[in-house]
Amino acid sequence: MQSQHDSQGPIRLASSGGLRVHPFAAICDMSPTGNHTNQQIQDAIGRRMYQIFTTTATNQELIHYGEEVLEWYKNPQVTDDSDATYQLDTVHAMWQAELPTVGDEEALRKISSLRVRISAAAAALQHEN
């Protein structure tokens, strides 16, 4: 697979066709509740997935990213797009498997709460579909 790189390494996006690389993901940083194209949304989710799980994010950054993921679950433009929901499913699975266990008690409590809330949002979305 050919890779595109930014200062943090390759950007890989999950899609129904497997992993693909998209150069726009390297610069895509947008609100999860805004009005964007489906491709921009998929790129933004892919970017966050990369930042959450392949970089050294602080607990505070993880909390911010987790809150952003929750907002995507509330956005019909995201939840009506099968590729974007596939990516959210991937983020949800990774969020369940790979969270920090070291840090201040308050941050760990918030991360744990986000884990539960993201799981509930994922379950609600699957129930709707």
C-alpha cells in the first residue's frame, strides 16, 4: 500500500473496502457537528482515529477526542453515511481495547465514562440500523 506522510506519519483510513490512504486527512481538523461533505467527515474521523491510537496522546487529548467521537454519533450526516459509521465502529472497538490505565484519577474516570458513553452511542446506532 502506498503511504502519504505528514509530520506524524502515515494516515490510514478504514472504509468498507479496507484500509486506504487519503492525503486530505493529514490536514483535516473540523467540528464533528458541522456541515461537511461525506469525504471530509470520513477523513476527519480517520484523522482522529490516527491521533487517538497511533500517536502519544495525553489523557486530556484523549478526553477531547472521545467527546468529539460522541458528537459524531449525534450528527445525522455522519450516522447516515455507511463508510463513516464503519469508521465509528472501528474507533469504538479500538476505544474499548486501547485506553490508558495510568494517569491522574480524575482523567482516568473521565476516560472510563467516555468509554461507557461511546459504547452506548454505538449500541443505539446499531439498534437504529
